[in-house]
Amino acid sequence: MSTIPILPGDNGVNGSGISTQTKQIMRIAGENLKITTDDLVVNYDDNGPVYAPAVLFIHGTPFNKSMWDLQSEALKSNYRVISFDLRGHGDTKGPSGELSIDIFTEDLVRFMDGLGLEKVIVCGHGLGGYVALDAIDKYPERFNAMVLAGVQCMEDSEETRDLRTSFMKVLDDSGPERFADEIMRDLFAPTSFITRKEEVRSVRKMIAGTSCESIIGTLNSLSHRRESCSNLWSIRVPVMLLAGREDTMTPVDVAKFMRDNITGSVLHEIEYAGHMSNLENTHEFNQLLKAFIDKVCQKKHLSRHCSDEAVSRANRNALSK
């Protein structure tokens, strides 16, 4: 853990006049840090150069911030990389009885305020993507760009609601271990159970370590979330969609619909991956993620920390596929 002061007069404004941070606060870098925001004590990681553009990761459910460790490692040389545990997940402490996308969104904005982040590049998976979509609709001025993985904009179908209800019953009757047994086959491509055994084990451990109350509350919030398809047209920041080619929970077709309805967005299908594409094909996921963020950084002139790879042939090729 290291403490980095943000000095008076050095407010994170780059040469183009675009601000990446606004509050003159003491930034603490490291892992498993704590910050109190309203009724939460949020557990988070914060790594990378303090004045570099901030990339904020929001995990899916029932996981925690550690699902982004491999992405954080890939980006932290050039970017300020932040991941945190959502309410009811990981080591974030606070009430988790009544959960909703609205509550998660307000938690996100308070967390950003607590760290003095005016604008971020946000990357959300599953639930984290739904929160990102809700946040960019309500607070568009807080985001430089958005990456969505394993996300759809439609509300739950009756069939999906029934499935979530059956999962809640499993949790009530048998606990998170049995729930993990039930859901694992839907999270990964079949080959990942052979080729990515360590990642499969880590995801199962995350699920088993999340309380029944939190999982049930989150499943209920997903069942009752509003559709966001009708708001896609209003998104005015660069957007990249990443979809596991073998994802049965959020199939590629729904990502294609979103791409077609978000102006200027791009979609990449991740080979050999299901719903957990960032863990199943980390190399391809990270390559696309870094190329996109580098391009956004260069195009918006966010910081001198932007990687030179943004203009390299490899990245241009990756983004044009």
C-alpha cells in the first residue's frame, strides 16, 4: 500500500484541458483498501499512476472484484485501475437486504465521489454492466467510455424470472454451495472446465463465499430491473461490447442488437469463451480491452500516460476486426 498526495494546484487537468480528477485528496494505492460511503464500507483496489485516466471495473454477481485481477494487471502500467466489491459482495460491509440496480448505481457514484473521480472509463460484467448502463443514463457526464461484457439490455423474460426464482429456492433450501453446483455449467464454455480449471475453481469459490441473503437480493433485483434498450440511442461515449461466443446466458445475438443501437459502438466475439470471457480467454479479452482503452485515451487526449500501443498496427487491427 502506498500513499500519494495530490498537491494543491495539481488537479489532474491535462494539456487539452480535460480533467480526470477534481478533488485534491490523498490517494492511497494498493489492494483491499477501505472507504466509507454513506452506509457502506467499500472494499476496493486502486493501482497505477495517480494522474492517469481512471478505468473502473464493476464485477458481476455473485462474484467480487477479484474477477478483474488479470485485467488490472494488464492495464496498471498506463492507467489508474480501480475495482471494488459491490454491496453484498466480497468484503464490502453494509446493509444488503433490499437491493436494486438503482441502489447499486447510487453506490457507484458515491464511491467515485469518495475517490475524487470526476470521469472514468467504466467496464462492467453482467450485473456490473447493468449498473454501468443505468449510471451512464443518469450521470452521462461522469464517463469517458464504456466496456460491457456479458450484458443485455432487455428485461428478464418470464422464463428467466422463473429460473432465478428456482435458484432462490435452491439458496433457501441448500445454501450457496449447491447454488454454485447449479449455475457453474451456465457460466463457462464446456472446454473451459478442462483448459481453465484454476479460473473455474476461483469462480466457484467466489460464489460459495457470497451470502445467501445477498445472492437472493441480487437475483431479485435482476428479475425486476427495467429494460435499457430504449435508452441506448442516447449513449454518446465510445462503447465496446465483448461477448463470449459460447455464452448461453447473454448470447451473442443480444450483444449484436446493442451494437446496432448504440451509435459508433463495436462488438467483438471472444473465442473459446462463455459468460466469463475475461477469465476463459484472458489473452484475447485483454488485448481487445487495452486496444480500446488506448484508442479512447488517445482520441480524447486524456493523458500523457496513454500507451503508445494505441497507434500501433496491432491495436488498429484488433479494433477494426
